[in-house]
Amino acid sequence: MAISLEVVEHIYAPRDYARTLFDPVEPGGNAIVSTPYHGYLKNLAPALTGKMDRHFTAGWDHGHIKFWSIATLTQLLTEAGFEHIRFRRVGRVPQLAKSMIAIARKPAA
């Protein structure tokens, strides 16, 4: 099993990260990845409340450089070779969740 908590949003080369995550997982094992959740309603809320600049600030040194949705994180993990990817959203109501947790399985040998 591999666990990566709140890391992928800071990575400049996410495909390299995903391959690095995939390699140590034993066949049939899981990887768990958490990252801030970015879905349509979650992104709309800061725009409607005038807090977009604070949320997506460019002034945060070494801050978030990638913003992941369930669809984009699924694509990344699938490209790396994972399958049976499922998600849980945590913090607040699901549509405005703070984070999401992906559980991805490496195919059995």
C-alpha cells in the first residue's frame, strides 16, 4: 500500500508522481491519495462570494500548482496503471467538500 496525503496538488510533473506511487504497490494492493477537492460547485462558490483570489492565490510560495477534480485525478491514476478507483469526499457537504480521497487498486499479477 502507498499513501499520499495532500501532495499531488504541489507536484510539477504529476505523471512522474503517479508512476512513482504505482511502483511500490504490490499487485492487488491499493494506493490512497488525498488532495483538495475541486468540483464545479466548489469552484463556483468562491467566485460567487468574491473569494476567488484568496482561494486561488498566486502569492503562496510553493503552494498549490495543480487543482484536481474527481475526473482529472481518475485520469492521472488510470494512466499510471491503477484500476477500480473510487472516491470519498470529506469535510462539509459533498458538493463543497474540502478534500477528496482516492482509493486506487494496482491490478493483480
